[in-house]
Amino acid sequence: MRRVTKPETDLTPPEALLDTVGVGPWPGARPTDPRYDPELLEHGDRRNVVDRYRYWTVEAIVADLDTRRHPFHVAIENWRHDLNIGTVVRTANAFLAEAVHVVGRKRWNRRGAMVTDRYQHVRHHAEVAELVAWAGAAGLPLLAVDNLPGARPLETAELPRACVLLFGQEGTGLTDQARDAADGVLSIAQFGSTRSINAGVAAGIAMHRWVQQHAELPAG
């Protein structure tokens, strides 16, 4: 039997799909608001940003986000160039965390962040003690998230409005120093055969738990 296929002209190449993201050049008279980027107005804005920020400069977007960031922070240990950090940064941007703190190695794989690190504050601490000192000076409790004996279930825990959610290295989990320094440990309920879940996923679950308790949800 003869196989029927679509003509080549009906196929849309991936490059063409990418071109459909965002908006084209600004139609009509150009706005004079300094928040707008002249280059984006001229050539279009294909960035992965919400419509509110179309054509805005990166600096203008960050400044606006800074006026309404949530008072929780996220920290993750990075001793072996953890690939999950990019995902943590991207999710922290989505939930409007105050900052992400990378503990250990300063360099991290930005690929998973999908450029959101331009809009999300990311700080570095060379060791756990440095993070602990910073959190203490800021008056922020340090809550570790790991499935450890004696941990409180995240699903029923009341999270402080201002706090630091601390996650360990993928695979090995929290270091002994991080466990000892934490003001409390929270666990995420699991029901399958795996011992642990991806650190990036765990961070997203914990951040959403904070949002459920403290964030003003958008209308509609």
C-alpha cells in the first residue's frame, strides 16, 4: 500500500515556530516612556516575558519586579556544578522570590534558567556558614527541605512569610553543615519507589506551598 505523507510545504520548521513568539516592531508612533527599549521597539520583542513587559528594558523590568517581590528566599548547595540550579532560578522568578542563593561553587549551569537570571537576583555564598551568617543578620529562619528522619511534612507546615528555603545538592542532598544549621527540616510526601525527587522539582513544590499560604493570587 502506498504511504501518504504531507507535502513538504505543509511542514513548519522549528525556526519558523520560534519567530512566532512575542511581538513584532512597534506599530505607529513610538512611545517616549524611558522604560521602553529603542531596539526592541524597532525590531520586535521575542523574549519570554509577560505582555506587561513587552518592549521594556531589562533594567526597567527588574526595577518593577523589585517593587513587589515576595519576602522568601531560596538557597541551594552547589558543590558539583548542579544542573538543577537553572531550574530553581527560573521557578524562583516565576514565583517572584526575593533572591536565589547559590552556596558553594560560584559557577552554575545557566541553561535551565532560560535567561530568567537577568530578572532574578542571584547571590553567592562560598560556604554554608556564610549563608547562615547572612540569614541571621537578616532575621530570616533557614528551613531545609529534605526527606530526613524527624522532618515535618511540608504539606501541613505553616511557613513563615519571610524565610529561606534551603535545598541540597542533587543526589547527595543536604550536607551535614546545612542540616545542623537549619532552623527546621521539611519533607515532601512521596508515594512511589524512588528515594528522592529532583532538587529542581522539590524547590518548585516548596515555593508553591509558600505561594498558597502567603501570596495574593492574580485575578482571573
